[in-house]
Amino acid sequence: MTALHDAAPGAVPAVGDLADAYRYCRRLAAEHGKSYYLATRLLPERRRPAVHALYGFARTVDDLVDVEATAGRPAADCLAELDRVESELLAAVAGAPRRGTRAAVLAVADTIDRYSIELDHFTAFLSSMRMDLPGAPGYRAVYGTMDELREYMHGSAAAIGMQMLPVLGTVTTVAEAEPAAAALGEAFQLTNFIRDVGEDLRRGRVYLPADELSAFGVDADLLRDCQRTGRTDPRVERALAHFVAVNRDYYRRAEPGLAMLDRRVRPGMTAAFELYAAILGEVEDGGYRVLDRRAVVPRRRRVALTAPRLLGMLAATVR
């Protein structure tokens, strides 16, 4: 990417710099978010760069806080880098991008301006990412209550849904559609937590709230024992069944929001809704064996769920 020169207050990046930034985000989505990237191909062409920018920014930040993937890089260095990302974003949104500003930051700052996206959705996302970073203020390896987990999910999931909303477009006001978009983000996130209990446990994290686990006689030690021995335990199964039921309530609250979306993106988002919700059924059908394996919707069912919706989206884009 062409580096930005120092910009005076109120200046905007040169067209070439911005175009390079969007191309970078597009490549990032194509290389690292293949399913996500393919889904964006079904959106109206003019909306795709903004969706790539949102992905590029989230991916850039996620890579910074993934200490395990950065070969043991000190958490303090990751935190300092995260702070710099936020500083770069605030400067770019204010119209004064700094020399060396990351491409994803440039692109997302332009997207924020073009689609009038609330900056708070991005600062909330950054706050939640700090909660994943050891040594950062507010870092949590475990969550005591659902309220604590929802504080995290507000930035990690609900805010993402609300970032996307102005880009996708609505047939209502954005404000009217935001609660459902937030609920859908949280529904997807909670599904991830249920599906990835084993993976998160190996990384020293338990996202499912401790107080609700303990109501079924489950704690981190029992989870680790089941993971180590490969055995199942009725207490764990009952706890996971509870969280599946809670998760389905999130989907119920999110579902009315699908009808609020622009008709051209509605089929694709409905497909995503149904596909993610289907993961919960796979968890149930697999006997809640999430500590030593990952629940996956079989390819045949994925096609059955998504093909009609994607065809509907294709039809909507040419009307």
C-alpha cells in the first residue's frame, strides 16, 4: 500500500491510497475469510468494498490479540499495538490520518464516513478485544455471570452486527433494526462459545458463565477432566443443553430483524441465520461432545439450507 504522508487537520487521504487500502482488505477477506468473501460476492457490487473493510479491520485487530498465534509475543506489546490501532482509527475518522496508518484502518474509516456508522461500535469492539488479551485492563479468562459475558459480547458480536447494518441496508430505520442486529451478533457468538468449549478450554478460557455451569454441578476442573479422559458426564450434558436453549432464545429475538433488511441481502442473511442455528442441532445430535470435537453442519445439509436462499439473493440482485 502507498504510505500516507502527514496530513493536516481536515485533510483526506489521496484517492490512490484509499483504493489501495480497500484492495488490501479485499485480499485479506479472500485469503483468510473464504466463506465470508464468497458471501460478499452475492451483495450488490457497490456494497462489497465496505464489507471487505469491516472484515479487514476486525481481522487486523483479532490477529493482534491472538497471542498464541504470534509465537509468544509479549502481551504488553500486543496491547500497545492495539492502542495504536485505536489512535490511528480516531485520527483517520477525524480526517487527519497519520503516516503509516494501517490499510485496514484507512478503509474502515472511509466506510464509517460513507455509511454514517457509529464510531462507538468500533471502540466497543476494541474494548472487548482487550478483554481477550492477557495483561490488559479488564482481561478475563473466565466469566462469572451472563451479564459479564454479555458485556464482552456487546463489543465482540453485537457491535459487529450494528456495524454491518448501515452497509447491508434496511427497509426500516437503522435504529429500529439495531436491537435485532445486536441479538443476531450475540446469537452467532454464543453458538461459537458452545461449539468451541473444548478449543477454548485448551487455551485456558471458559466463556460460558460459571454461575450457570455451577447450577448443574459443572466447573472448569470437571470440564478439563472430561476433556483429558474423553468421557462424558451427565452434568456437562445438562449444562450444555441449558445453554443451547438460551442460545435459541437469542435467535428468536433476532429473527424479526431479517425482514427489516434490504430485500437484496435478506436471502443471504437468512441463510447465515439458518446455518448457524443448525450448529446447535449438531451439538445435540452429537451428544454434546464439544470437549474433544467440533460440531459441524454436514455439507449436504449446508447446501440444502443455503442454496435456495443464495438463489433468492442472486435473483434479488438482478431485479
